[in-house]
Amino acid sequence: MRDGSLKDRVLPLLPTFRDRALATERARRVPAENIAALRQAGYFDAVKPAAYGGVPKPFSELVDANIELASACASTGWVAGLLSAHQWLLAMFPKAAQDDVWGENPDALLCGSYAPTSMAEAAEDGYRLNGRWAFASGCENADWSLCAAILPAEGERKPVPAFLLVPATQYEIEDTWDVAGLAGTGSKTLILSNVTVPKYRVLTFPDATSGRTPGAMFYAQTGLFNMPLLTGIPSCLASAAVGAAKGALESYVASTGTRVTRGAVAGGNSRMAEFATIQLRVAEAAASVDAAREILLRDVARAEELASSGSEFMIEDRLLSRRGQSFAVNLALRAVEALNASTGGLGLNMDNPVQRAWRDANAVGRHISMNWDAVGTMVGQHMLGLEPKGQY
């Protein structure tokens, strides 16, 4: 199943994933069967270096396919998008780190906990980690984790946040994930106790966000691996919200087109499709989903083009990506809100795809990388001549 575009290979899987969406939510993790089917389709090779068995494609192709995947099951889209994008992130590490992961298991997948809330301790030839790493989406589907921490000062270098690579054999998973949205992502907590990470398995945030990484030098001829971290990973996160909204729209239109109201007092036995308010909600949702997809894919393609040219990513370039990612989610929220508010009593059922998409899209919108209040003010600060305060 490796012929055609990534999206073409995903489309046949969607009906099964859609049928499993409620069970995925109740299990609070993505089923192994979904991951196996995506692996067979080459999903986790899409932005992985060819040197390690990948078949690298434009990052925008992954984002586009992930919108479709999330339209069937946003939790699966969130996890699969991250697991695939983390193949790209691993390619930013020194080659020795890539050898550790893919040399032993070419099919290895990585989860991640991004908030550097713990301090790493200096150890011989590396760093020691102790503590809890929360929100590790897809951790039960992964073989390694990217654990963020603050590296201690060293010489003239001040303390700096970084990713540290840790195999699954060196952490425990605590079940802390019982939530209202993206419930199926299994974003649980990793417990690390006296885990030593060698220095070559470390990637600093400043290197990752600039695109000037050890891996970028190793893959200098492949623009894909010269893109800064925050032009790529948040685009996959945003695609889950856009996909959820797309799936909600499809479900809403399919059910509402033939639905007759049951109200005994007002509007009973009327076709919902004939209400102007319903027509406007469908049109608004469709326009919002379309605009969100176009913005998201446009900005990823622009970042890829810039990376391929070898040009340096300026603050404006990185902020443009952050603005598009977050605003795409904002548009997705607008779409699901318009639809969910008019599903009636039947829309309260837990097996109703519209209410699930509404909850899932809102969960994406609460992620700090996607929150429009946080990202929008950062963009506005820069436009007004102030120093941007945030992640870019």
C-alpha cells in the first residue's frame, strides 16, 4: 500500500477508523490496530530520512493527509500526526541518536512531553532525569519518548531547554488521562527515576526552533530537514482540529439533510434543511474548514520552500507559521460551534460525531501552541514593534 499520495493511502482506512472512534475514546488510547494499519500504509515513513527506511515527502503532504485522518477520528489523527512528525524531529538529532533509535528498530515510534518543567542534572557524559513528564500523547503506541527538560549551565552557556531521548524501557506510564476532549489520545504521564541520557541524545530548543540542527547539517541537501521545529509540529496539531471540523461537517450534512424536526410546540414535522439558520450554519462551517485548510497548507508549503532554498528563517517567517496554525484552529472552532449548537437533543448522544468533534477541536484549541489568545498577541506584539513573548 505504498502507491499514490499519502492521503490516497489513508482514505480507504477512514471508514474503519470512524467506526472505532467511540471505542477509541472510551479506551482512552489509540488502538494498536489503527497504528498497524497506518504503518502498513507508510504513514510513519512520510517525513522520515531515506537513510533509515523513510520515503520522505513534503511536510505539507503529511498535514493534508492528517486532516483527512482526523476527520474520521481526531484522537487517531492527533497521535498519528505526532508519531509521524516525531520521525522528522528525530532527524534533527545527531546521527548517533538516530542510530540508537532506528538502528535497533527501524519501525520505532516516539511520543513526547514538550513542557520543560524539570531540571536535568549533570552526569558523566550526559544528563540525569528524575520526575514526571505529562501529556505524552500516544505513549502506549511508542518505543521512545522526547522528554523536555532544562539543561544546567555549562561554561558560558546559560541553562537551556532541550529534548532528551529516552527509551520506553526506562520510564513508567501513569494513567492520568481522563478528559473531555481528545480522550483517545492516551496523553498520559511518564515517570522517570535516575535515567541517564548521553549528550548525543540531546537537542536544544534554540537549535530546533531555528532549523540549524545537527541533523539539518547531516541532511543538508534535503530541505525537509532544515525546517524549524515550530513550522512543522504545530501544523500537525492544528490539522487535528481542522480534520475534526471537516468530519463534523460531513456528518452534520448527512444527518440533517433528511432529518425532520420532532418538536410538538414549535416547528414540528419540518425539514431541518429548509431552515435558513441551518443553511447558514452549514455554509459558515464549510467556509471556515476550507479557509483553515488553505491557510495551514499554504504556510507549510512556504516554510518548505524557504528551507529548500537554504535561506535563514527570520522572526517574521516563523511567526507567520505560528499565526496560520493557530488561526486555522480558531476557524475550526468556529465551524464546530456553528454545527454543534444546532444538533438538538440527539446531538447529546456520546456516539454523535458532531459533539465529539466539538469536544476534540476545543481540546486542540486549549493547547498552548494553538491557543489564539496566546499566539495572536505574540504576533500583534511583533507587528507593533514589541518583542514577541511566546513560542516561535
